[in-house]
Amino acid sequence: MPFETPPAQSEGESNTSSRRRDWAAGALGDASRAALAEDAKLFLHQSVSTPCLSVITKAEGPWIEDAEGRRYLDFHGNNAHHIGYGHPRLKKAIADQMDALPFAPRRFACEPATALARKLADIAPGDLSKVLFTTGGSDAVEVALKLARAATGRFKTVSFWDAFHGAGFGASSVGGEQLFRGGAIGPLLAGTEHVAPFACYRCPYGYPERDGQPDLDLCKMTCANMLRYVLEKEGDVAAVIAEPARAVPYIPPPGFWAAVRQACDDVGALLIFDEIPTGLGKTGRMFACDHDGVVPDILVMGKGLGGGILPIAAVIARPELDVAGDYAFGHYTHEKNPVTTRAGLTTIEIIEDEDLVENAARVGAHALARLHDMKDRHGVIGDVRGRGFLFGAELVKDRAGKEPAPELAEDVLYRCLDGGLSFKISMGNTLTLTPPLVVTMAQMVQALDVLEGAIADAAQAAGLA
């Protein structure tokens, strides 16, 4: 029986709003409407995915193109398009591997899988070096949770409200979005405790911020202290699992992860970092946790690992955690698939050879500076935050009261789509931009010009300019 109260919209814009319908009325032709109707007929309906926005017919580099022939700089891409779409070197590597060895039954080793595992050990933080592959990030999170249980003899976890760790049963349990865990989906795993996340602009503990930054002398990093408090009170937590940089986006206050790392060590809990959206250079370092100088016990990555073509994710752990050899907790059919692992290895080589991490740091710094300049000119921008190519702007009706402006954010989105820029809305009113690492300075300037024009026009139309 359907639940009467729909969950809070925390991930993406509403697919059924009047603005979506108005945009579709002007943007979609008859062929696109027919294709979307067929999509809605054939697929199970779910929030965020149904109905689809438009019909994509081409994806190349940082661009996508719809059936109407419109091109968009894709600053969303589900964080899977780190090296851009259809990278020629990756396509050739995949084709060559399909000719050489298209599949390896699970009982056999193969060179592409061991080469990717070796490469991940080379680039991972600290001494993380024991690997398992899965076909998606959500499954990789499940593997990490099983490994934490096996290594500690405990089953409880602590994670953050508003976090996303995947759509699987265990991943939804440790996730913190009602959209993925509420109503008909529950009950979920036992022992999955949650605490409020770091979110300095809207501190859950009520502390004031200074231009989006925490006043640590005042708040004493209460968010980290509360996590320690819960760990100590529970006493038998297997692991803390969290995004080192929240994809909303929110950046942790200085010293946050060092404090959490120490709290985990003090109570014998493991620390799992979910780097599925942020790993492999998105924040201007190879991994987001590199900014904080903290090494987890287990790190999960995915999305961009397949180069925007194939699905592959990975779990990498400290060697001391290789303790469950008598059990099969990650025995996936395509775990060591030679084609997907070749794609992963080639993707990392492209990121390194083309200096894409450095590009994200350099061009991303310009983008953040430009967004701060926009904030000085537009009162509807309440906060700007991010690192590298993970950045965003939170829209409000007024700076003093911080009242969220979700209708304004949606208006900005559709104006940007008309201007050739695609991105997503997070938490209802935050414009979240996650461009591929290949975006040039000129393309970034072009995108931000479109964004600023859309913000100015939407604010004027809403009487908020």
C-alpha cells in the first residue's frame, strides 16, 4: 500500500514540479515526448529518476547532447565522467581487452584485475593495499560493512544524517536520506546509528557561522565531539562510515577528521571513507581525505573508476583487515572482469598522464573565487562552498534569515539548461556542480557566465534582486 506522506526531496530537483512541466513544454519535441513516455511505461517509477528530464543521444568530453540537438556542459554526470565521456584512449583499451580476453570466470586470476589492484595500492592513502572489486559503489559499501564486522566482531555503525552511501539494503541503512530509507523501504539493518553531520552554514547544533566558516572557539567542534560521545556510549561500534567531503557539498571544519580518527582509535572502531563521488581527483587531490591528512582503515571508490563507460567500484583496506578468508563476502560474478578492470586501470592512467587532478585544483580554485564574487553581487547566494571540482552555491530568500529558496534554485536550473549548462540541485536549494576533470578554464568561465546570468534573471523575476 503506498505511503501517504512522500519523503523529503533531498537528492536532485523535483521531477514532477510545475517548473519541470513548463520547461518540458518548451524544450521537448514530439519524438522526445514519445521516448520519455516509453521510458515511463517500461521502467519501475522511482523518485529522482521518473519522469526523465530529456533524451540523450550523444556524450563526448564534457558535453552531452539531447534529441533536440541541444548541447550541455555536463556539470553533473553522476560523478562518473571524471575523464569526460567517450575518451578515445579508454575506448581503445576496452576494445583491445575485449579482443584479448573478454571475461574470466571467477575462479581464475587475470592480469588486468591484478594490475588495477596494484595501481590502487600505489595511489591509495597510507598502507591501504588489500582490494576487492564490485560492479557498483553501493555493493562496495556492503563489502566494507561486512569486512568491518568480520575484523572487529561487532556489528554496529555510526554514520551521518543526510549522507548517501548507495541504494542497496546495507548502504541505505547507513545512509541518512529519507528518500532512500524511509516509508515502504524499512525496516533496515539494526545497529545503524546516525548523528548530525558537519554543516557549518546550517549547523545542526545551532552555532553561528562566519561567512560559511565555523567559529571553532565558540562551537569547540561539537559535531566531532558528538560522534565521540555516541561511540563511547555505544561502546561496541564496528565502524564509522562517512564521506570525507560531503557531496552536498559541505567541506569539514579544520581538524574534524583528525578528531574522528582519534575517537575511532580510542574505542576500537574502524573508519570507512566513502570516496565514491569524490575519489580519483574530484576535489583537487587524488582522494578527498588527502586534504585532511587522515587515512581510513577502509576506503571505497566507484563512479569515475569506470571512466564514464563501464560500472566498476573498489574496496581497499589495510592488510591487517584481511581476516575473513573462510567466507565469501564479495564473490561477485564480475569482480575480476578483465574488461572493467582494464577500464579502471586505463582511467587512472589517463587521470595521471593528463594531469587532471592538478587541473581540477587549478580551475576549481578559479571557480570558487568566481562564486564568491557572485555572492558579493547577488544577495540570494547565502553560501559558497567546495573544493576542486566539487562546489556549489546555496540559494536563500534573504541572507539574514537564511530561508531556503528551492523555487528559485529550480528556476535557475532550467534557465541554465536553456543556456547549455547541466547540474543538479541538492537538499532542495543548493546548486551543486561537479564537472569532469577535463573541463578547461575557458569552459569553466563559459559555464559560470551562464550560471550568473541565470541567478540574476531568476532573482529579478522572483522579486529578490
